[in-house]
Amino acid sequence: MRVDYGEPEDLDVDALAGGWCSLAQQWLSDAIAANLPEPNAIVLGTVDEAGRPATRTVLCKDFDADGVVFYTNYDSDKGRALTATPYASITFPWIGIARQLTVRGAVVKVDAETTETYWRTRPRGSQLGAWASEQSRPIGSREDLAARLAEVTATFDGIEVPVPPNWGGFRVEPETVEFWQGRTSRMHNRIRLTVASGVIERLQP
């Protein structure tokens, strides 16, 4: 299976002269306008304490010049991996518009106030699910999981659901940011910014 990405408007190093965030937000807006499914989905790569990599798809819930934020159970596989090795790579795979954005850098937990503010925007069902699921841990059956949700739902009946103590946000603080744009004959555009130095480079595809 082969797809020719054509000849889109050229991407040049000048596009990152003012930093990476403005272009990244424009590309996200373009992905939304193109009706791509889950345009804020990111592929998150982590490494555990033994050096073994793992990837999974999560949802970006915020990004600005300080980095890309997602939320999770801190006791999940990814949460424990990021505690052991607080460095990650994330990629927005906007395949439908032949673009990718990759951010690599150190990872920190967001503060409790930021987590609380985001938590209040989540649907109640998602809040209850976060309490019911011991994320990444084995469970006997789907019925067992449903029973846990029913128990949690009863516990918080009629009251506001608080943030679980082991749940919150991570921010990937960009060290490098790479914009990838598909072009014909696999002669793709790749532009990388090294944030600390401000060095912008065109990479061979």
C-alpha cells in the first residue's frame, strides 16, 4: 500500500523562527478543520526502569510553549514508567493531512490546582471511571469492572466527585520539536527545533 502525499505548500525553517507553539496550534486547528478523528490524540512513548520501551495513545488536553499535557492514573504502567524515567516522546499522528508533530523532553507532574481545574471539565461518568479503574492492573472479568463502577457510583451518589489521590497530569517539556510534512516521492519535509539553543534544522527525510 502506497500513498503519494503530493506537493503541499512548502514548510521552511522560517516557520519556526518565533518558536514552535504557534505553528503547532495552527496544525492542530487544521486537523480539527479536516474532521480528523481524535485530532488531539498523541502516541506516547515511555521507557520503564529496565529500559524497555512502550507506546500507547492518549489524549492531549492542553499545550503551550511550556509543553504538552495529558492526564492519567499515576499508578498505571505509563505513570510508573514516567516516575522511573521522567522523559518521553509524543507524536500527533495527523495522517489524514500528511502531517506529524513530535515533541521529546523531560516530564513533570502538573500542579494539583491545574489537575483540579481540568478534572472539573470531565464528564461525571469519566470521573467515576477514574475511581473505579485501577488502571493497568489485572481484573477477573468485565462484570467485575462493572461492579466496581456501580460501587463507586453509589459512594458518590448526590455529591461532587473528587480527584482521586493517584490521578493527575503530566507535562512533556519540549527539548526538541519536529514538524513532519509528507511530500511526493518520499521527499518529505522535516524541520526540527532544539528549544534550549533555538537551533532550527531541516532534516533529510
